[in-house]
Amino acid sequence: MPRPVRPRPPSASEQLRQLLGEPWPFPGRPPAHDLSTWTVSDDWPADVPVTEAEIDVFERWFGDLFDELFGSHS
């Protein structure tokens, strides 16, 4: 008895087409970016407050990377 054929899930491009209503990548050339007109400004305070919860999130998500870069602190 032959197996029933399951429909293949849509690819990422097909999902984007369904969501956007247009094919991806969009047709045509991308907009030109004239970097000479860009302005970079820094209005952050000298000290940026960070909560313990924010530190915990970074350690949870990037702990392996931090251990690899800076050594494990067991």
C-alpha cells in the first residue's frame, strides 16, 4: 500500500510572498545609500545604568560565547 503524500511545508521565500503579497526579493534595484549625507551622533550618558536582570539575560544567552572569549569562570 503506498504511503500518503504529505504536502511540503512552504519555504521561507514562499512564506514571505504570502505575508507581503509580493515576491521576495523585491524586483528592481535596491535604493542607493549616499553615506556622505549620514550623520552619526552620540547622545548617550557617560554611564549607562544596567539592571541585574539585564546582566542575567546576557549571561544566559551569550554565556558560552563569553566563556570562549574571556575564559570560563566556574
